[in-house]
Amino acid sequence: MCLADAMSWMRRLDGFLLAILAAVLVATVLPATGAAVPALDWVVKGAIFVLFFMYGGRLEPREALAGLKHWRLHGVILAFTYVLFPLLGLALGLVAPYVMSDALYLGLLFVCLVPSTVQSSITFTSIARGNVAGAIVSASLSNLLGVFLTPLLVIVLMTSAGRVSIQASSVLDIVAQILLPFVLGQLSRPLTANWLAANKGWLKFVDRGVIVLVVYSAFSAGMREDIWHQVSLGGILVVTLMSAFLLAVLLWLTGVAGRRLGFNRPDQIAIQFCGTKKSLATGLPMAIVLFPNLPVGLVVLPLMIFHQMQLVVCAALAQRYGRQSEAASA
């Protein structure tokens, strides 16, 4: 992936973020109500099923397993994603009751439990002249494991503390809307992998359309629950500051760990960009399934804020690393 392609992808992503914001605005002005609510719920369930089916169909498990030869690199990245991030999220819970609502803190903790991004992790690693092959394997493996680990972490860390109540019906929803389609997608690879790869150009709009639909559904539910009277501008500012704190700490720790553990510069870059990302595309549909009895609009708000922040900060950081690498090789 060349720099021009990476920057072109970033420009396209901006349009995606605008579409998400537009979905929030439309849901605020024209939320789904009445008979449209159950219809929208079923459409969203079907869309999430299709989304995770395609995720399963796209991920190549054999390549990920072959790439595990560089197990130290992937182990460090996964440790940041699924161990250190959750620990930091729990640590923020010590101060959260004094500065934000329970729903916003749950959303912030949920940010810490979702998988890493795939596309942006690879893109930023490429721009920064890092280990792109390692980033591809680590980001893909993170999403492969996240389908199972994120619901498990939600159950262990949120329900054990009494923050979330996972009912039997919710467990069935997790299986039916996330695990089952993902496994079916993996099993379908002999029939669907080539078609998905050949049509990835227009299928990305299906992916993004599902996410925009999920955002509209979540914020429609939020409007029915009077979401904007449950969160203040100050609350949003606190979430933004805490997201910035999380991102800054993780960027620093991944940088230090890469150097202290003896990785070369390309691997250090892969660790930093894969170990600090959180996936909006995976996290939003999961939130709809995992938190049916919570104000989902508030729960996903921190993920939307963190996602935007990580893109802006990491884009600048990746370009700086890229210039440093070019100067060093000149």
C-alpha cells in the first residue's frame, strides 16, 4: 500500500464519519417511533448478521496462524488490546462516578474491550514505514479473537461488578447475531472468499451502511429515552478528556514496550499502531447486541469519540514517523 493510496483511504473515511454524524442528526430530528421500531430492530438484527458473516468470510485463519511465527510481536499487541486496555478501563472506574454518568462510563469501559481496527492499523503502519505484514496478521487476529473475547470480557468485567445484567436472551442474541454468522462465514470461505475479495470495492459500502444504520437505530432508541437530557456538554467533554488520556497513555506505553522488549523499529511501529486502536465497525454492532436494556446511544458515544480521536492523532504520528524513516534512509 503506497502513501497516496493510504491518504486517499483517509479522505474517504472522512465521508464515512460524516455519514455517521448525519445518522445521529437524523435520529435526533426524525427518530424511529411506533410501528417502525420493531421493523427497524429486525432490519438491524439481519444487517448485523450479514456484517459478521462477511467478517468471517474475509478473515483468512490459515494466514493468521502462519503469521504467528512472529509470536512475540502478536502477543504484545494482543496483550495491549485485551489485557492492558481493560485494566486501564477498570482503573478509570475509580474516578468515573464523580465526573460522568454510569452509562457514559460503561461506554468508556466498552471502548477498552473491543478489538483493534484492521484497515486503519495497517494503513498507519504503512505510512510510518512499519512492519505491514505483522500489522495485517495482528489486526486480523485481534478481530478474529474479538468476536469471542469481547462478549466474554463484557460478561466477566461488567456483569461481575453489577454494572450490566446479561440475560439468557442476550446470550442467545450474542450467539445468533455475532458468533453464529462469524463461524458460518469462516465455514463458507471455500465458496465465498474469492467473491468477497473480488467485490470488496462495493461491499465496503455495505459494511459502512450497516454501521450507519446501527448508529441511527441506537440514537433513535436514545431519543425515545430522552438521551440528550441524560448527558450534558460537560459530560461529553469529560469523556473526550478521558479518551485523550487513554490514547496518550497507550501510545506512550506501546512505544516504551516496543523499545524495552528489543523490537526493531518496523515492529515498534506495528505495536504502537495496532495496540492503540479500537474498532468502530466491530464495536457498534456488538453494543447493540450486548446492551439491549441500556441507553445504547450513550454507551456507544465514547467509542465514536475515541475512534475519531485515534484517527486524527495516529494519522499525524504516522506521517511524522514516515518522514523520519525517509530522512534516515536518505
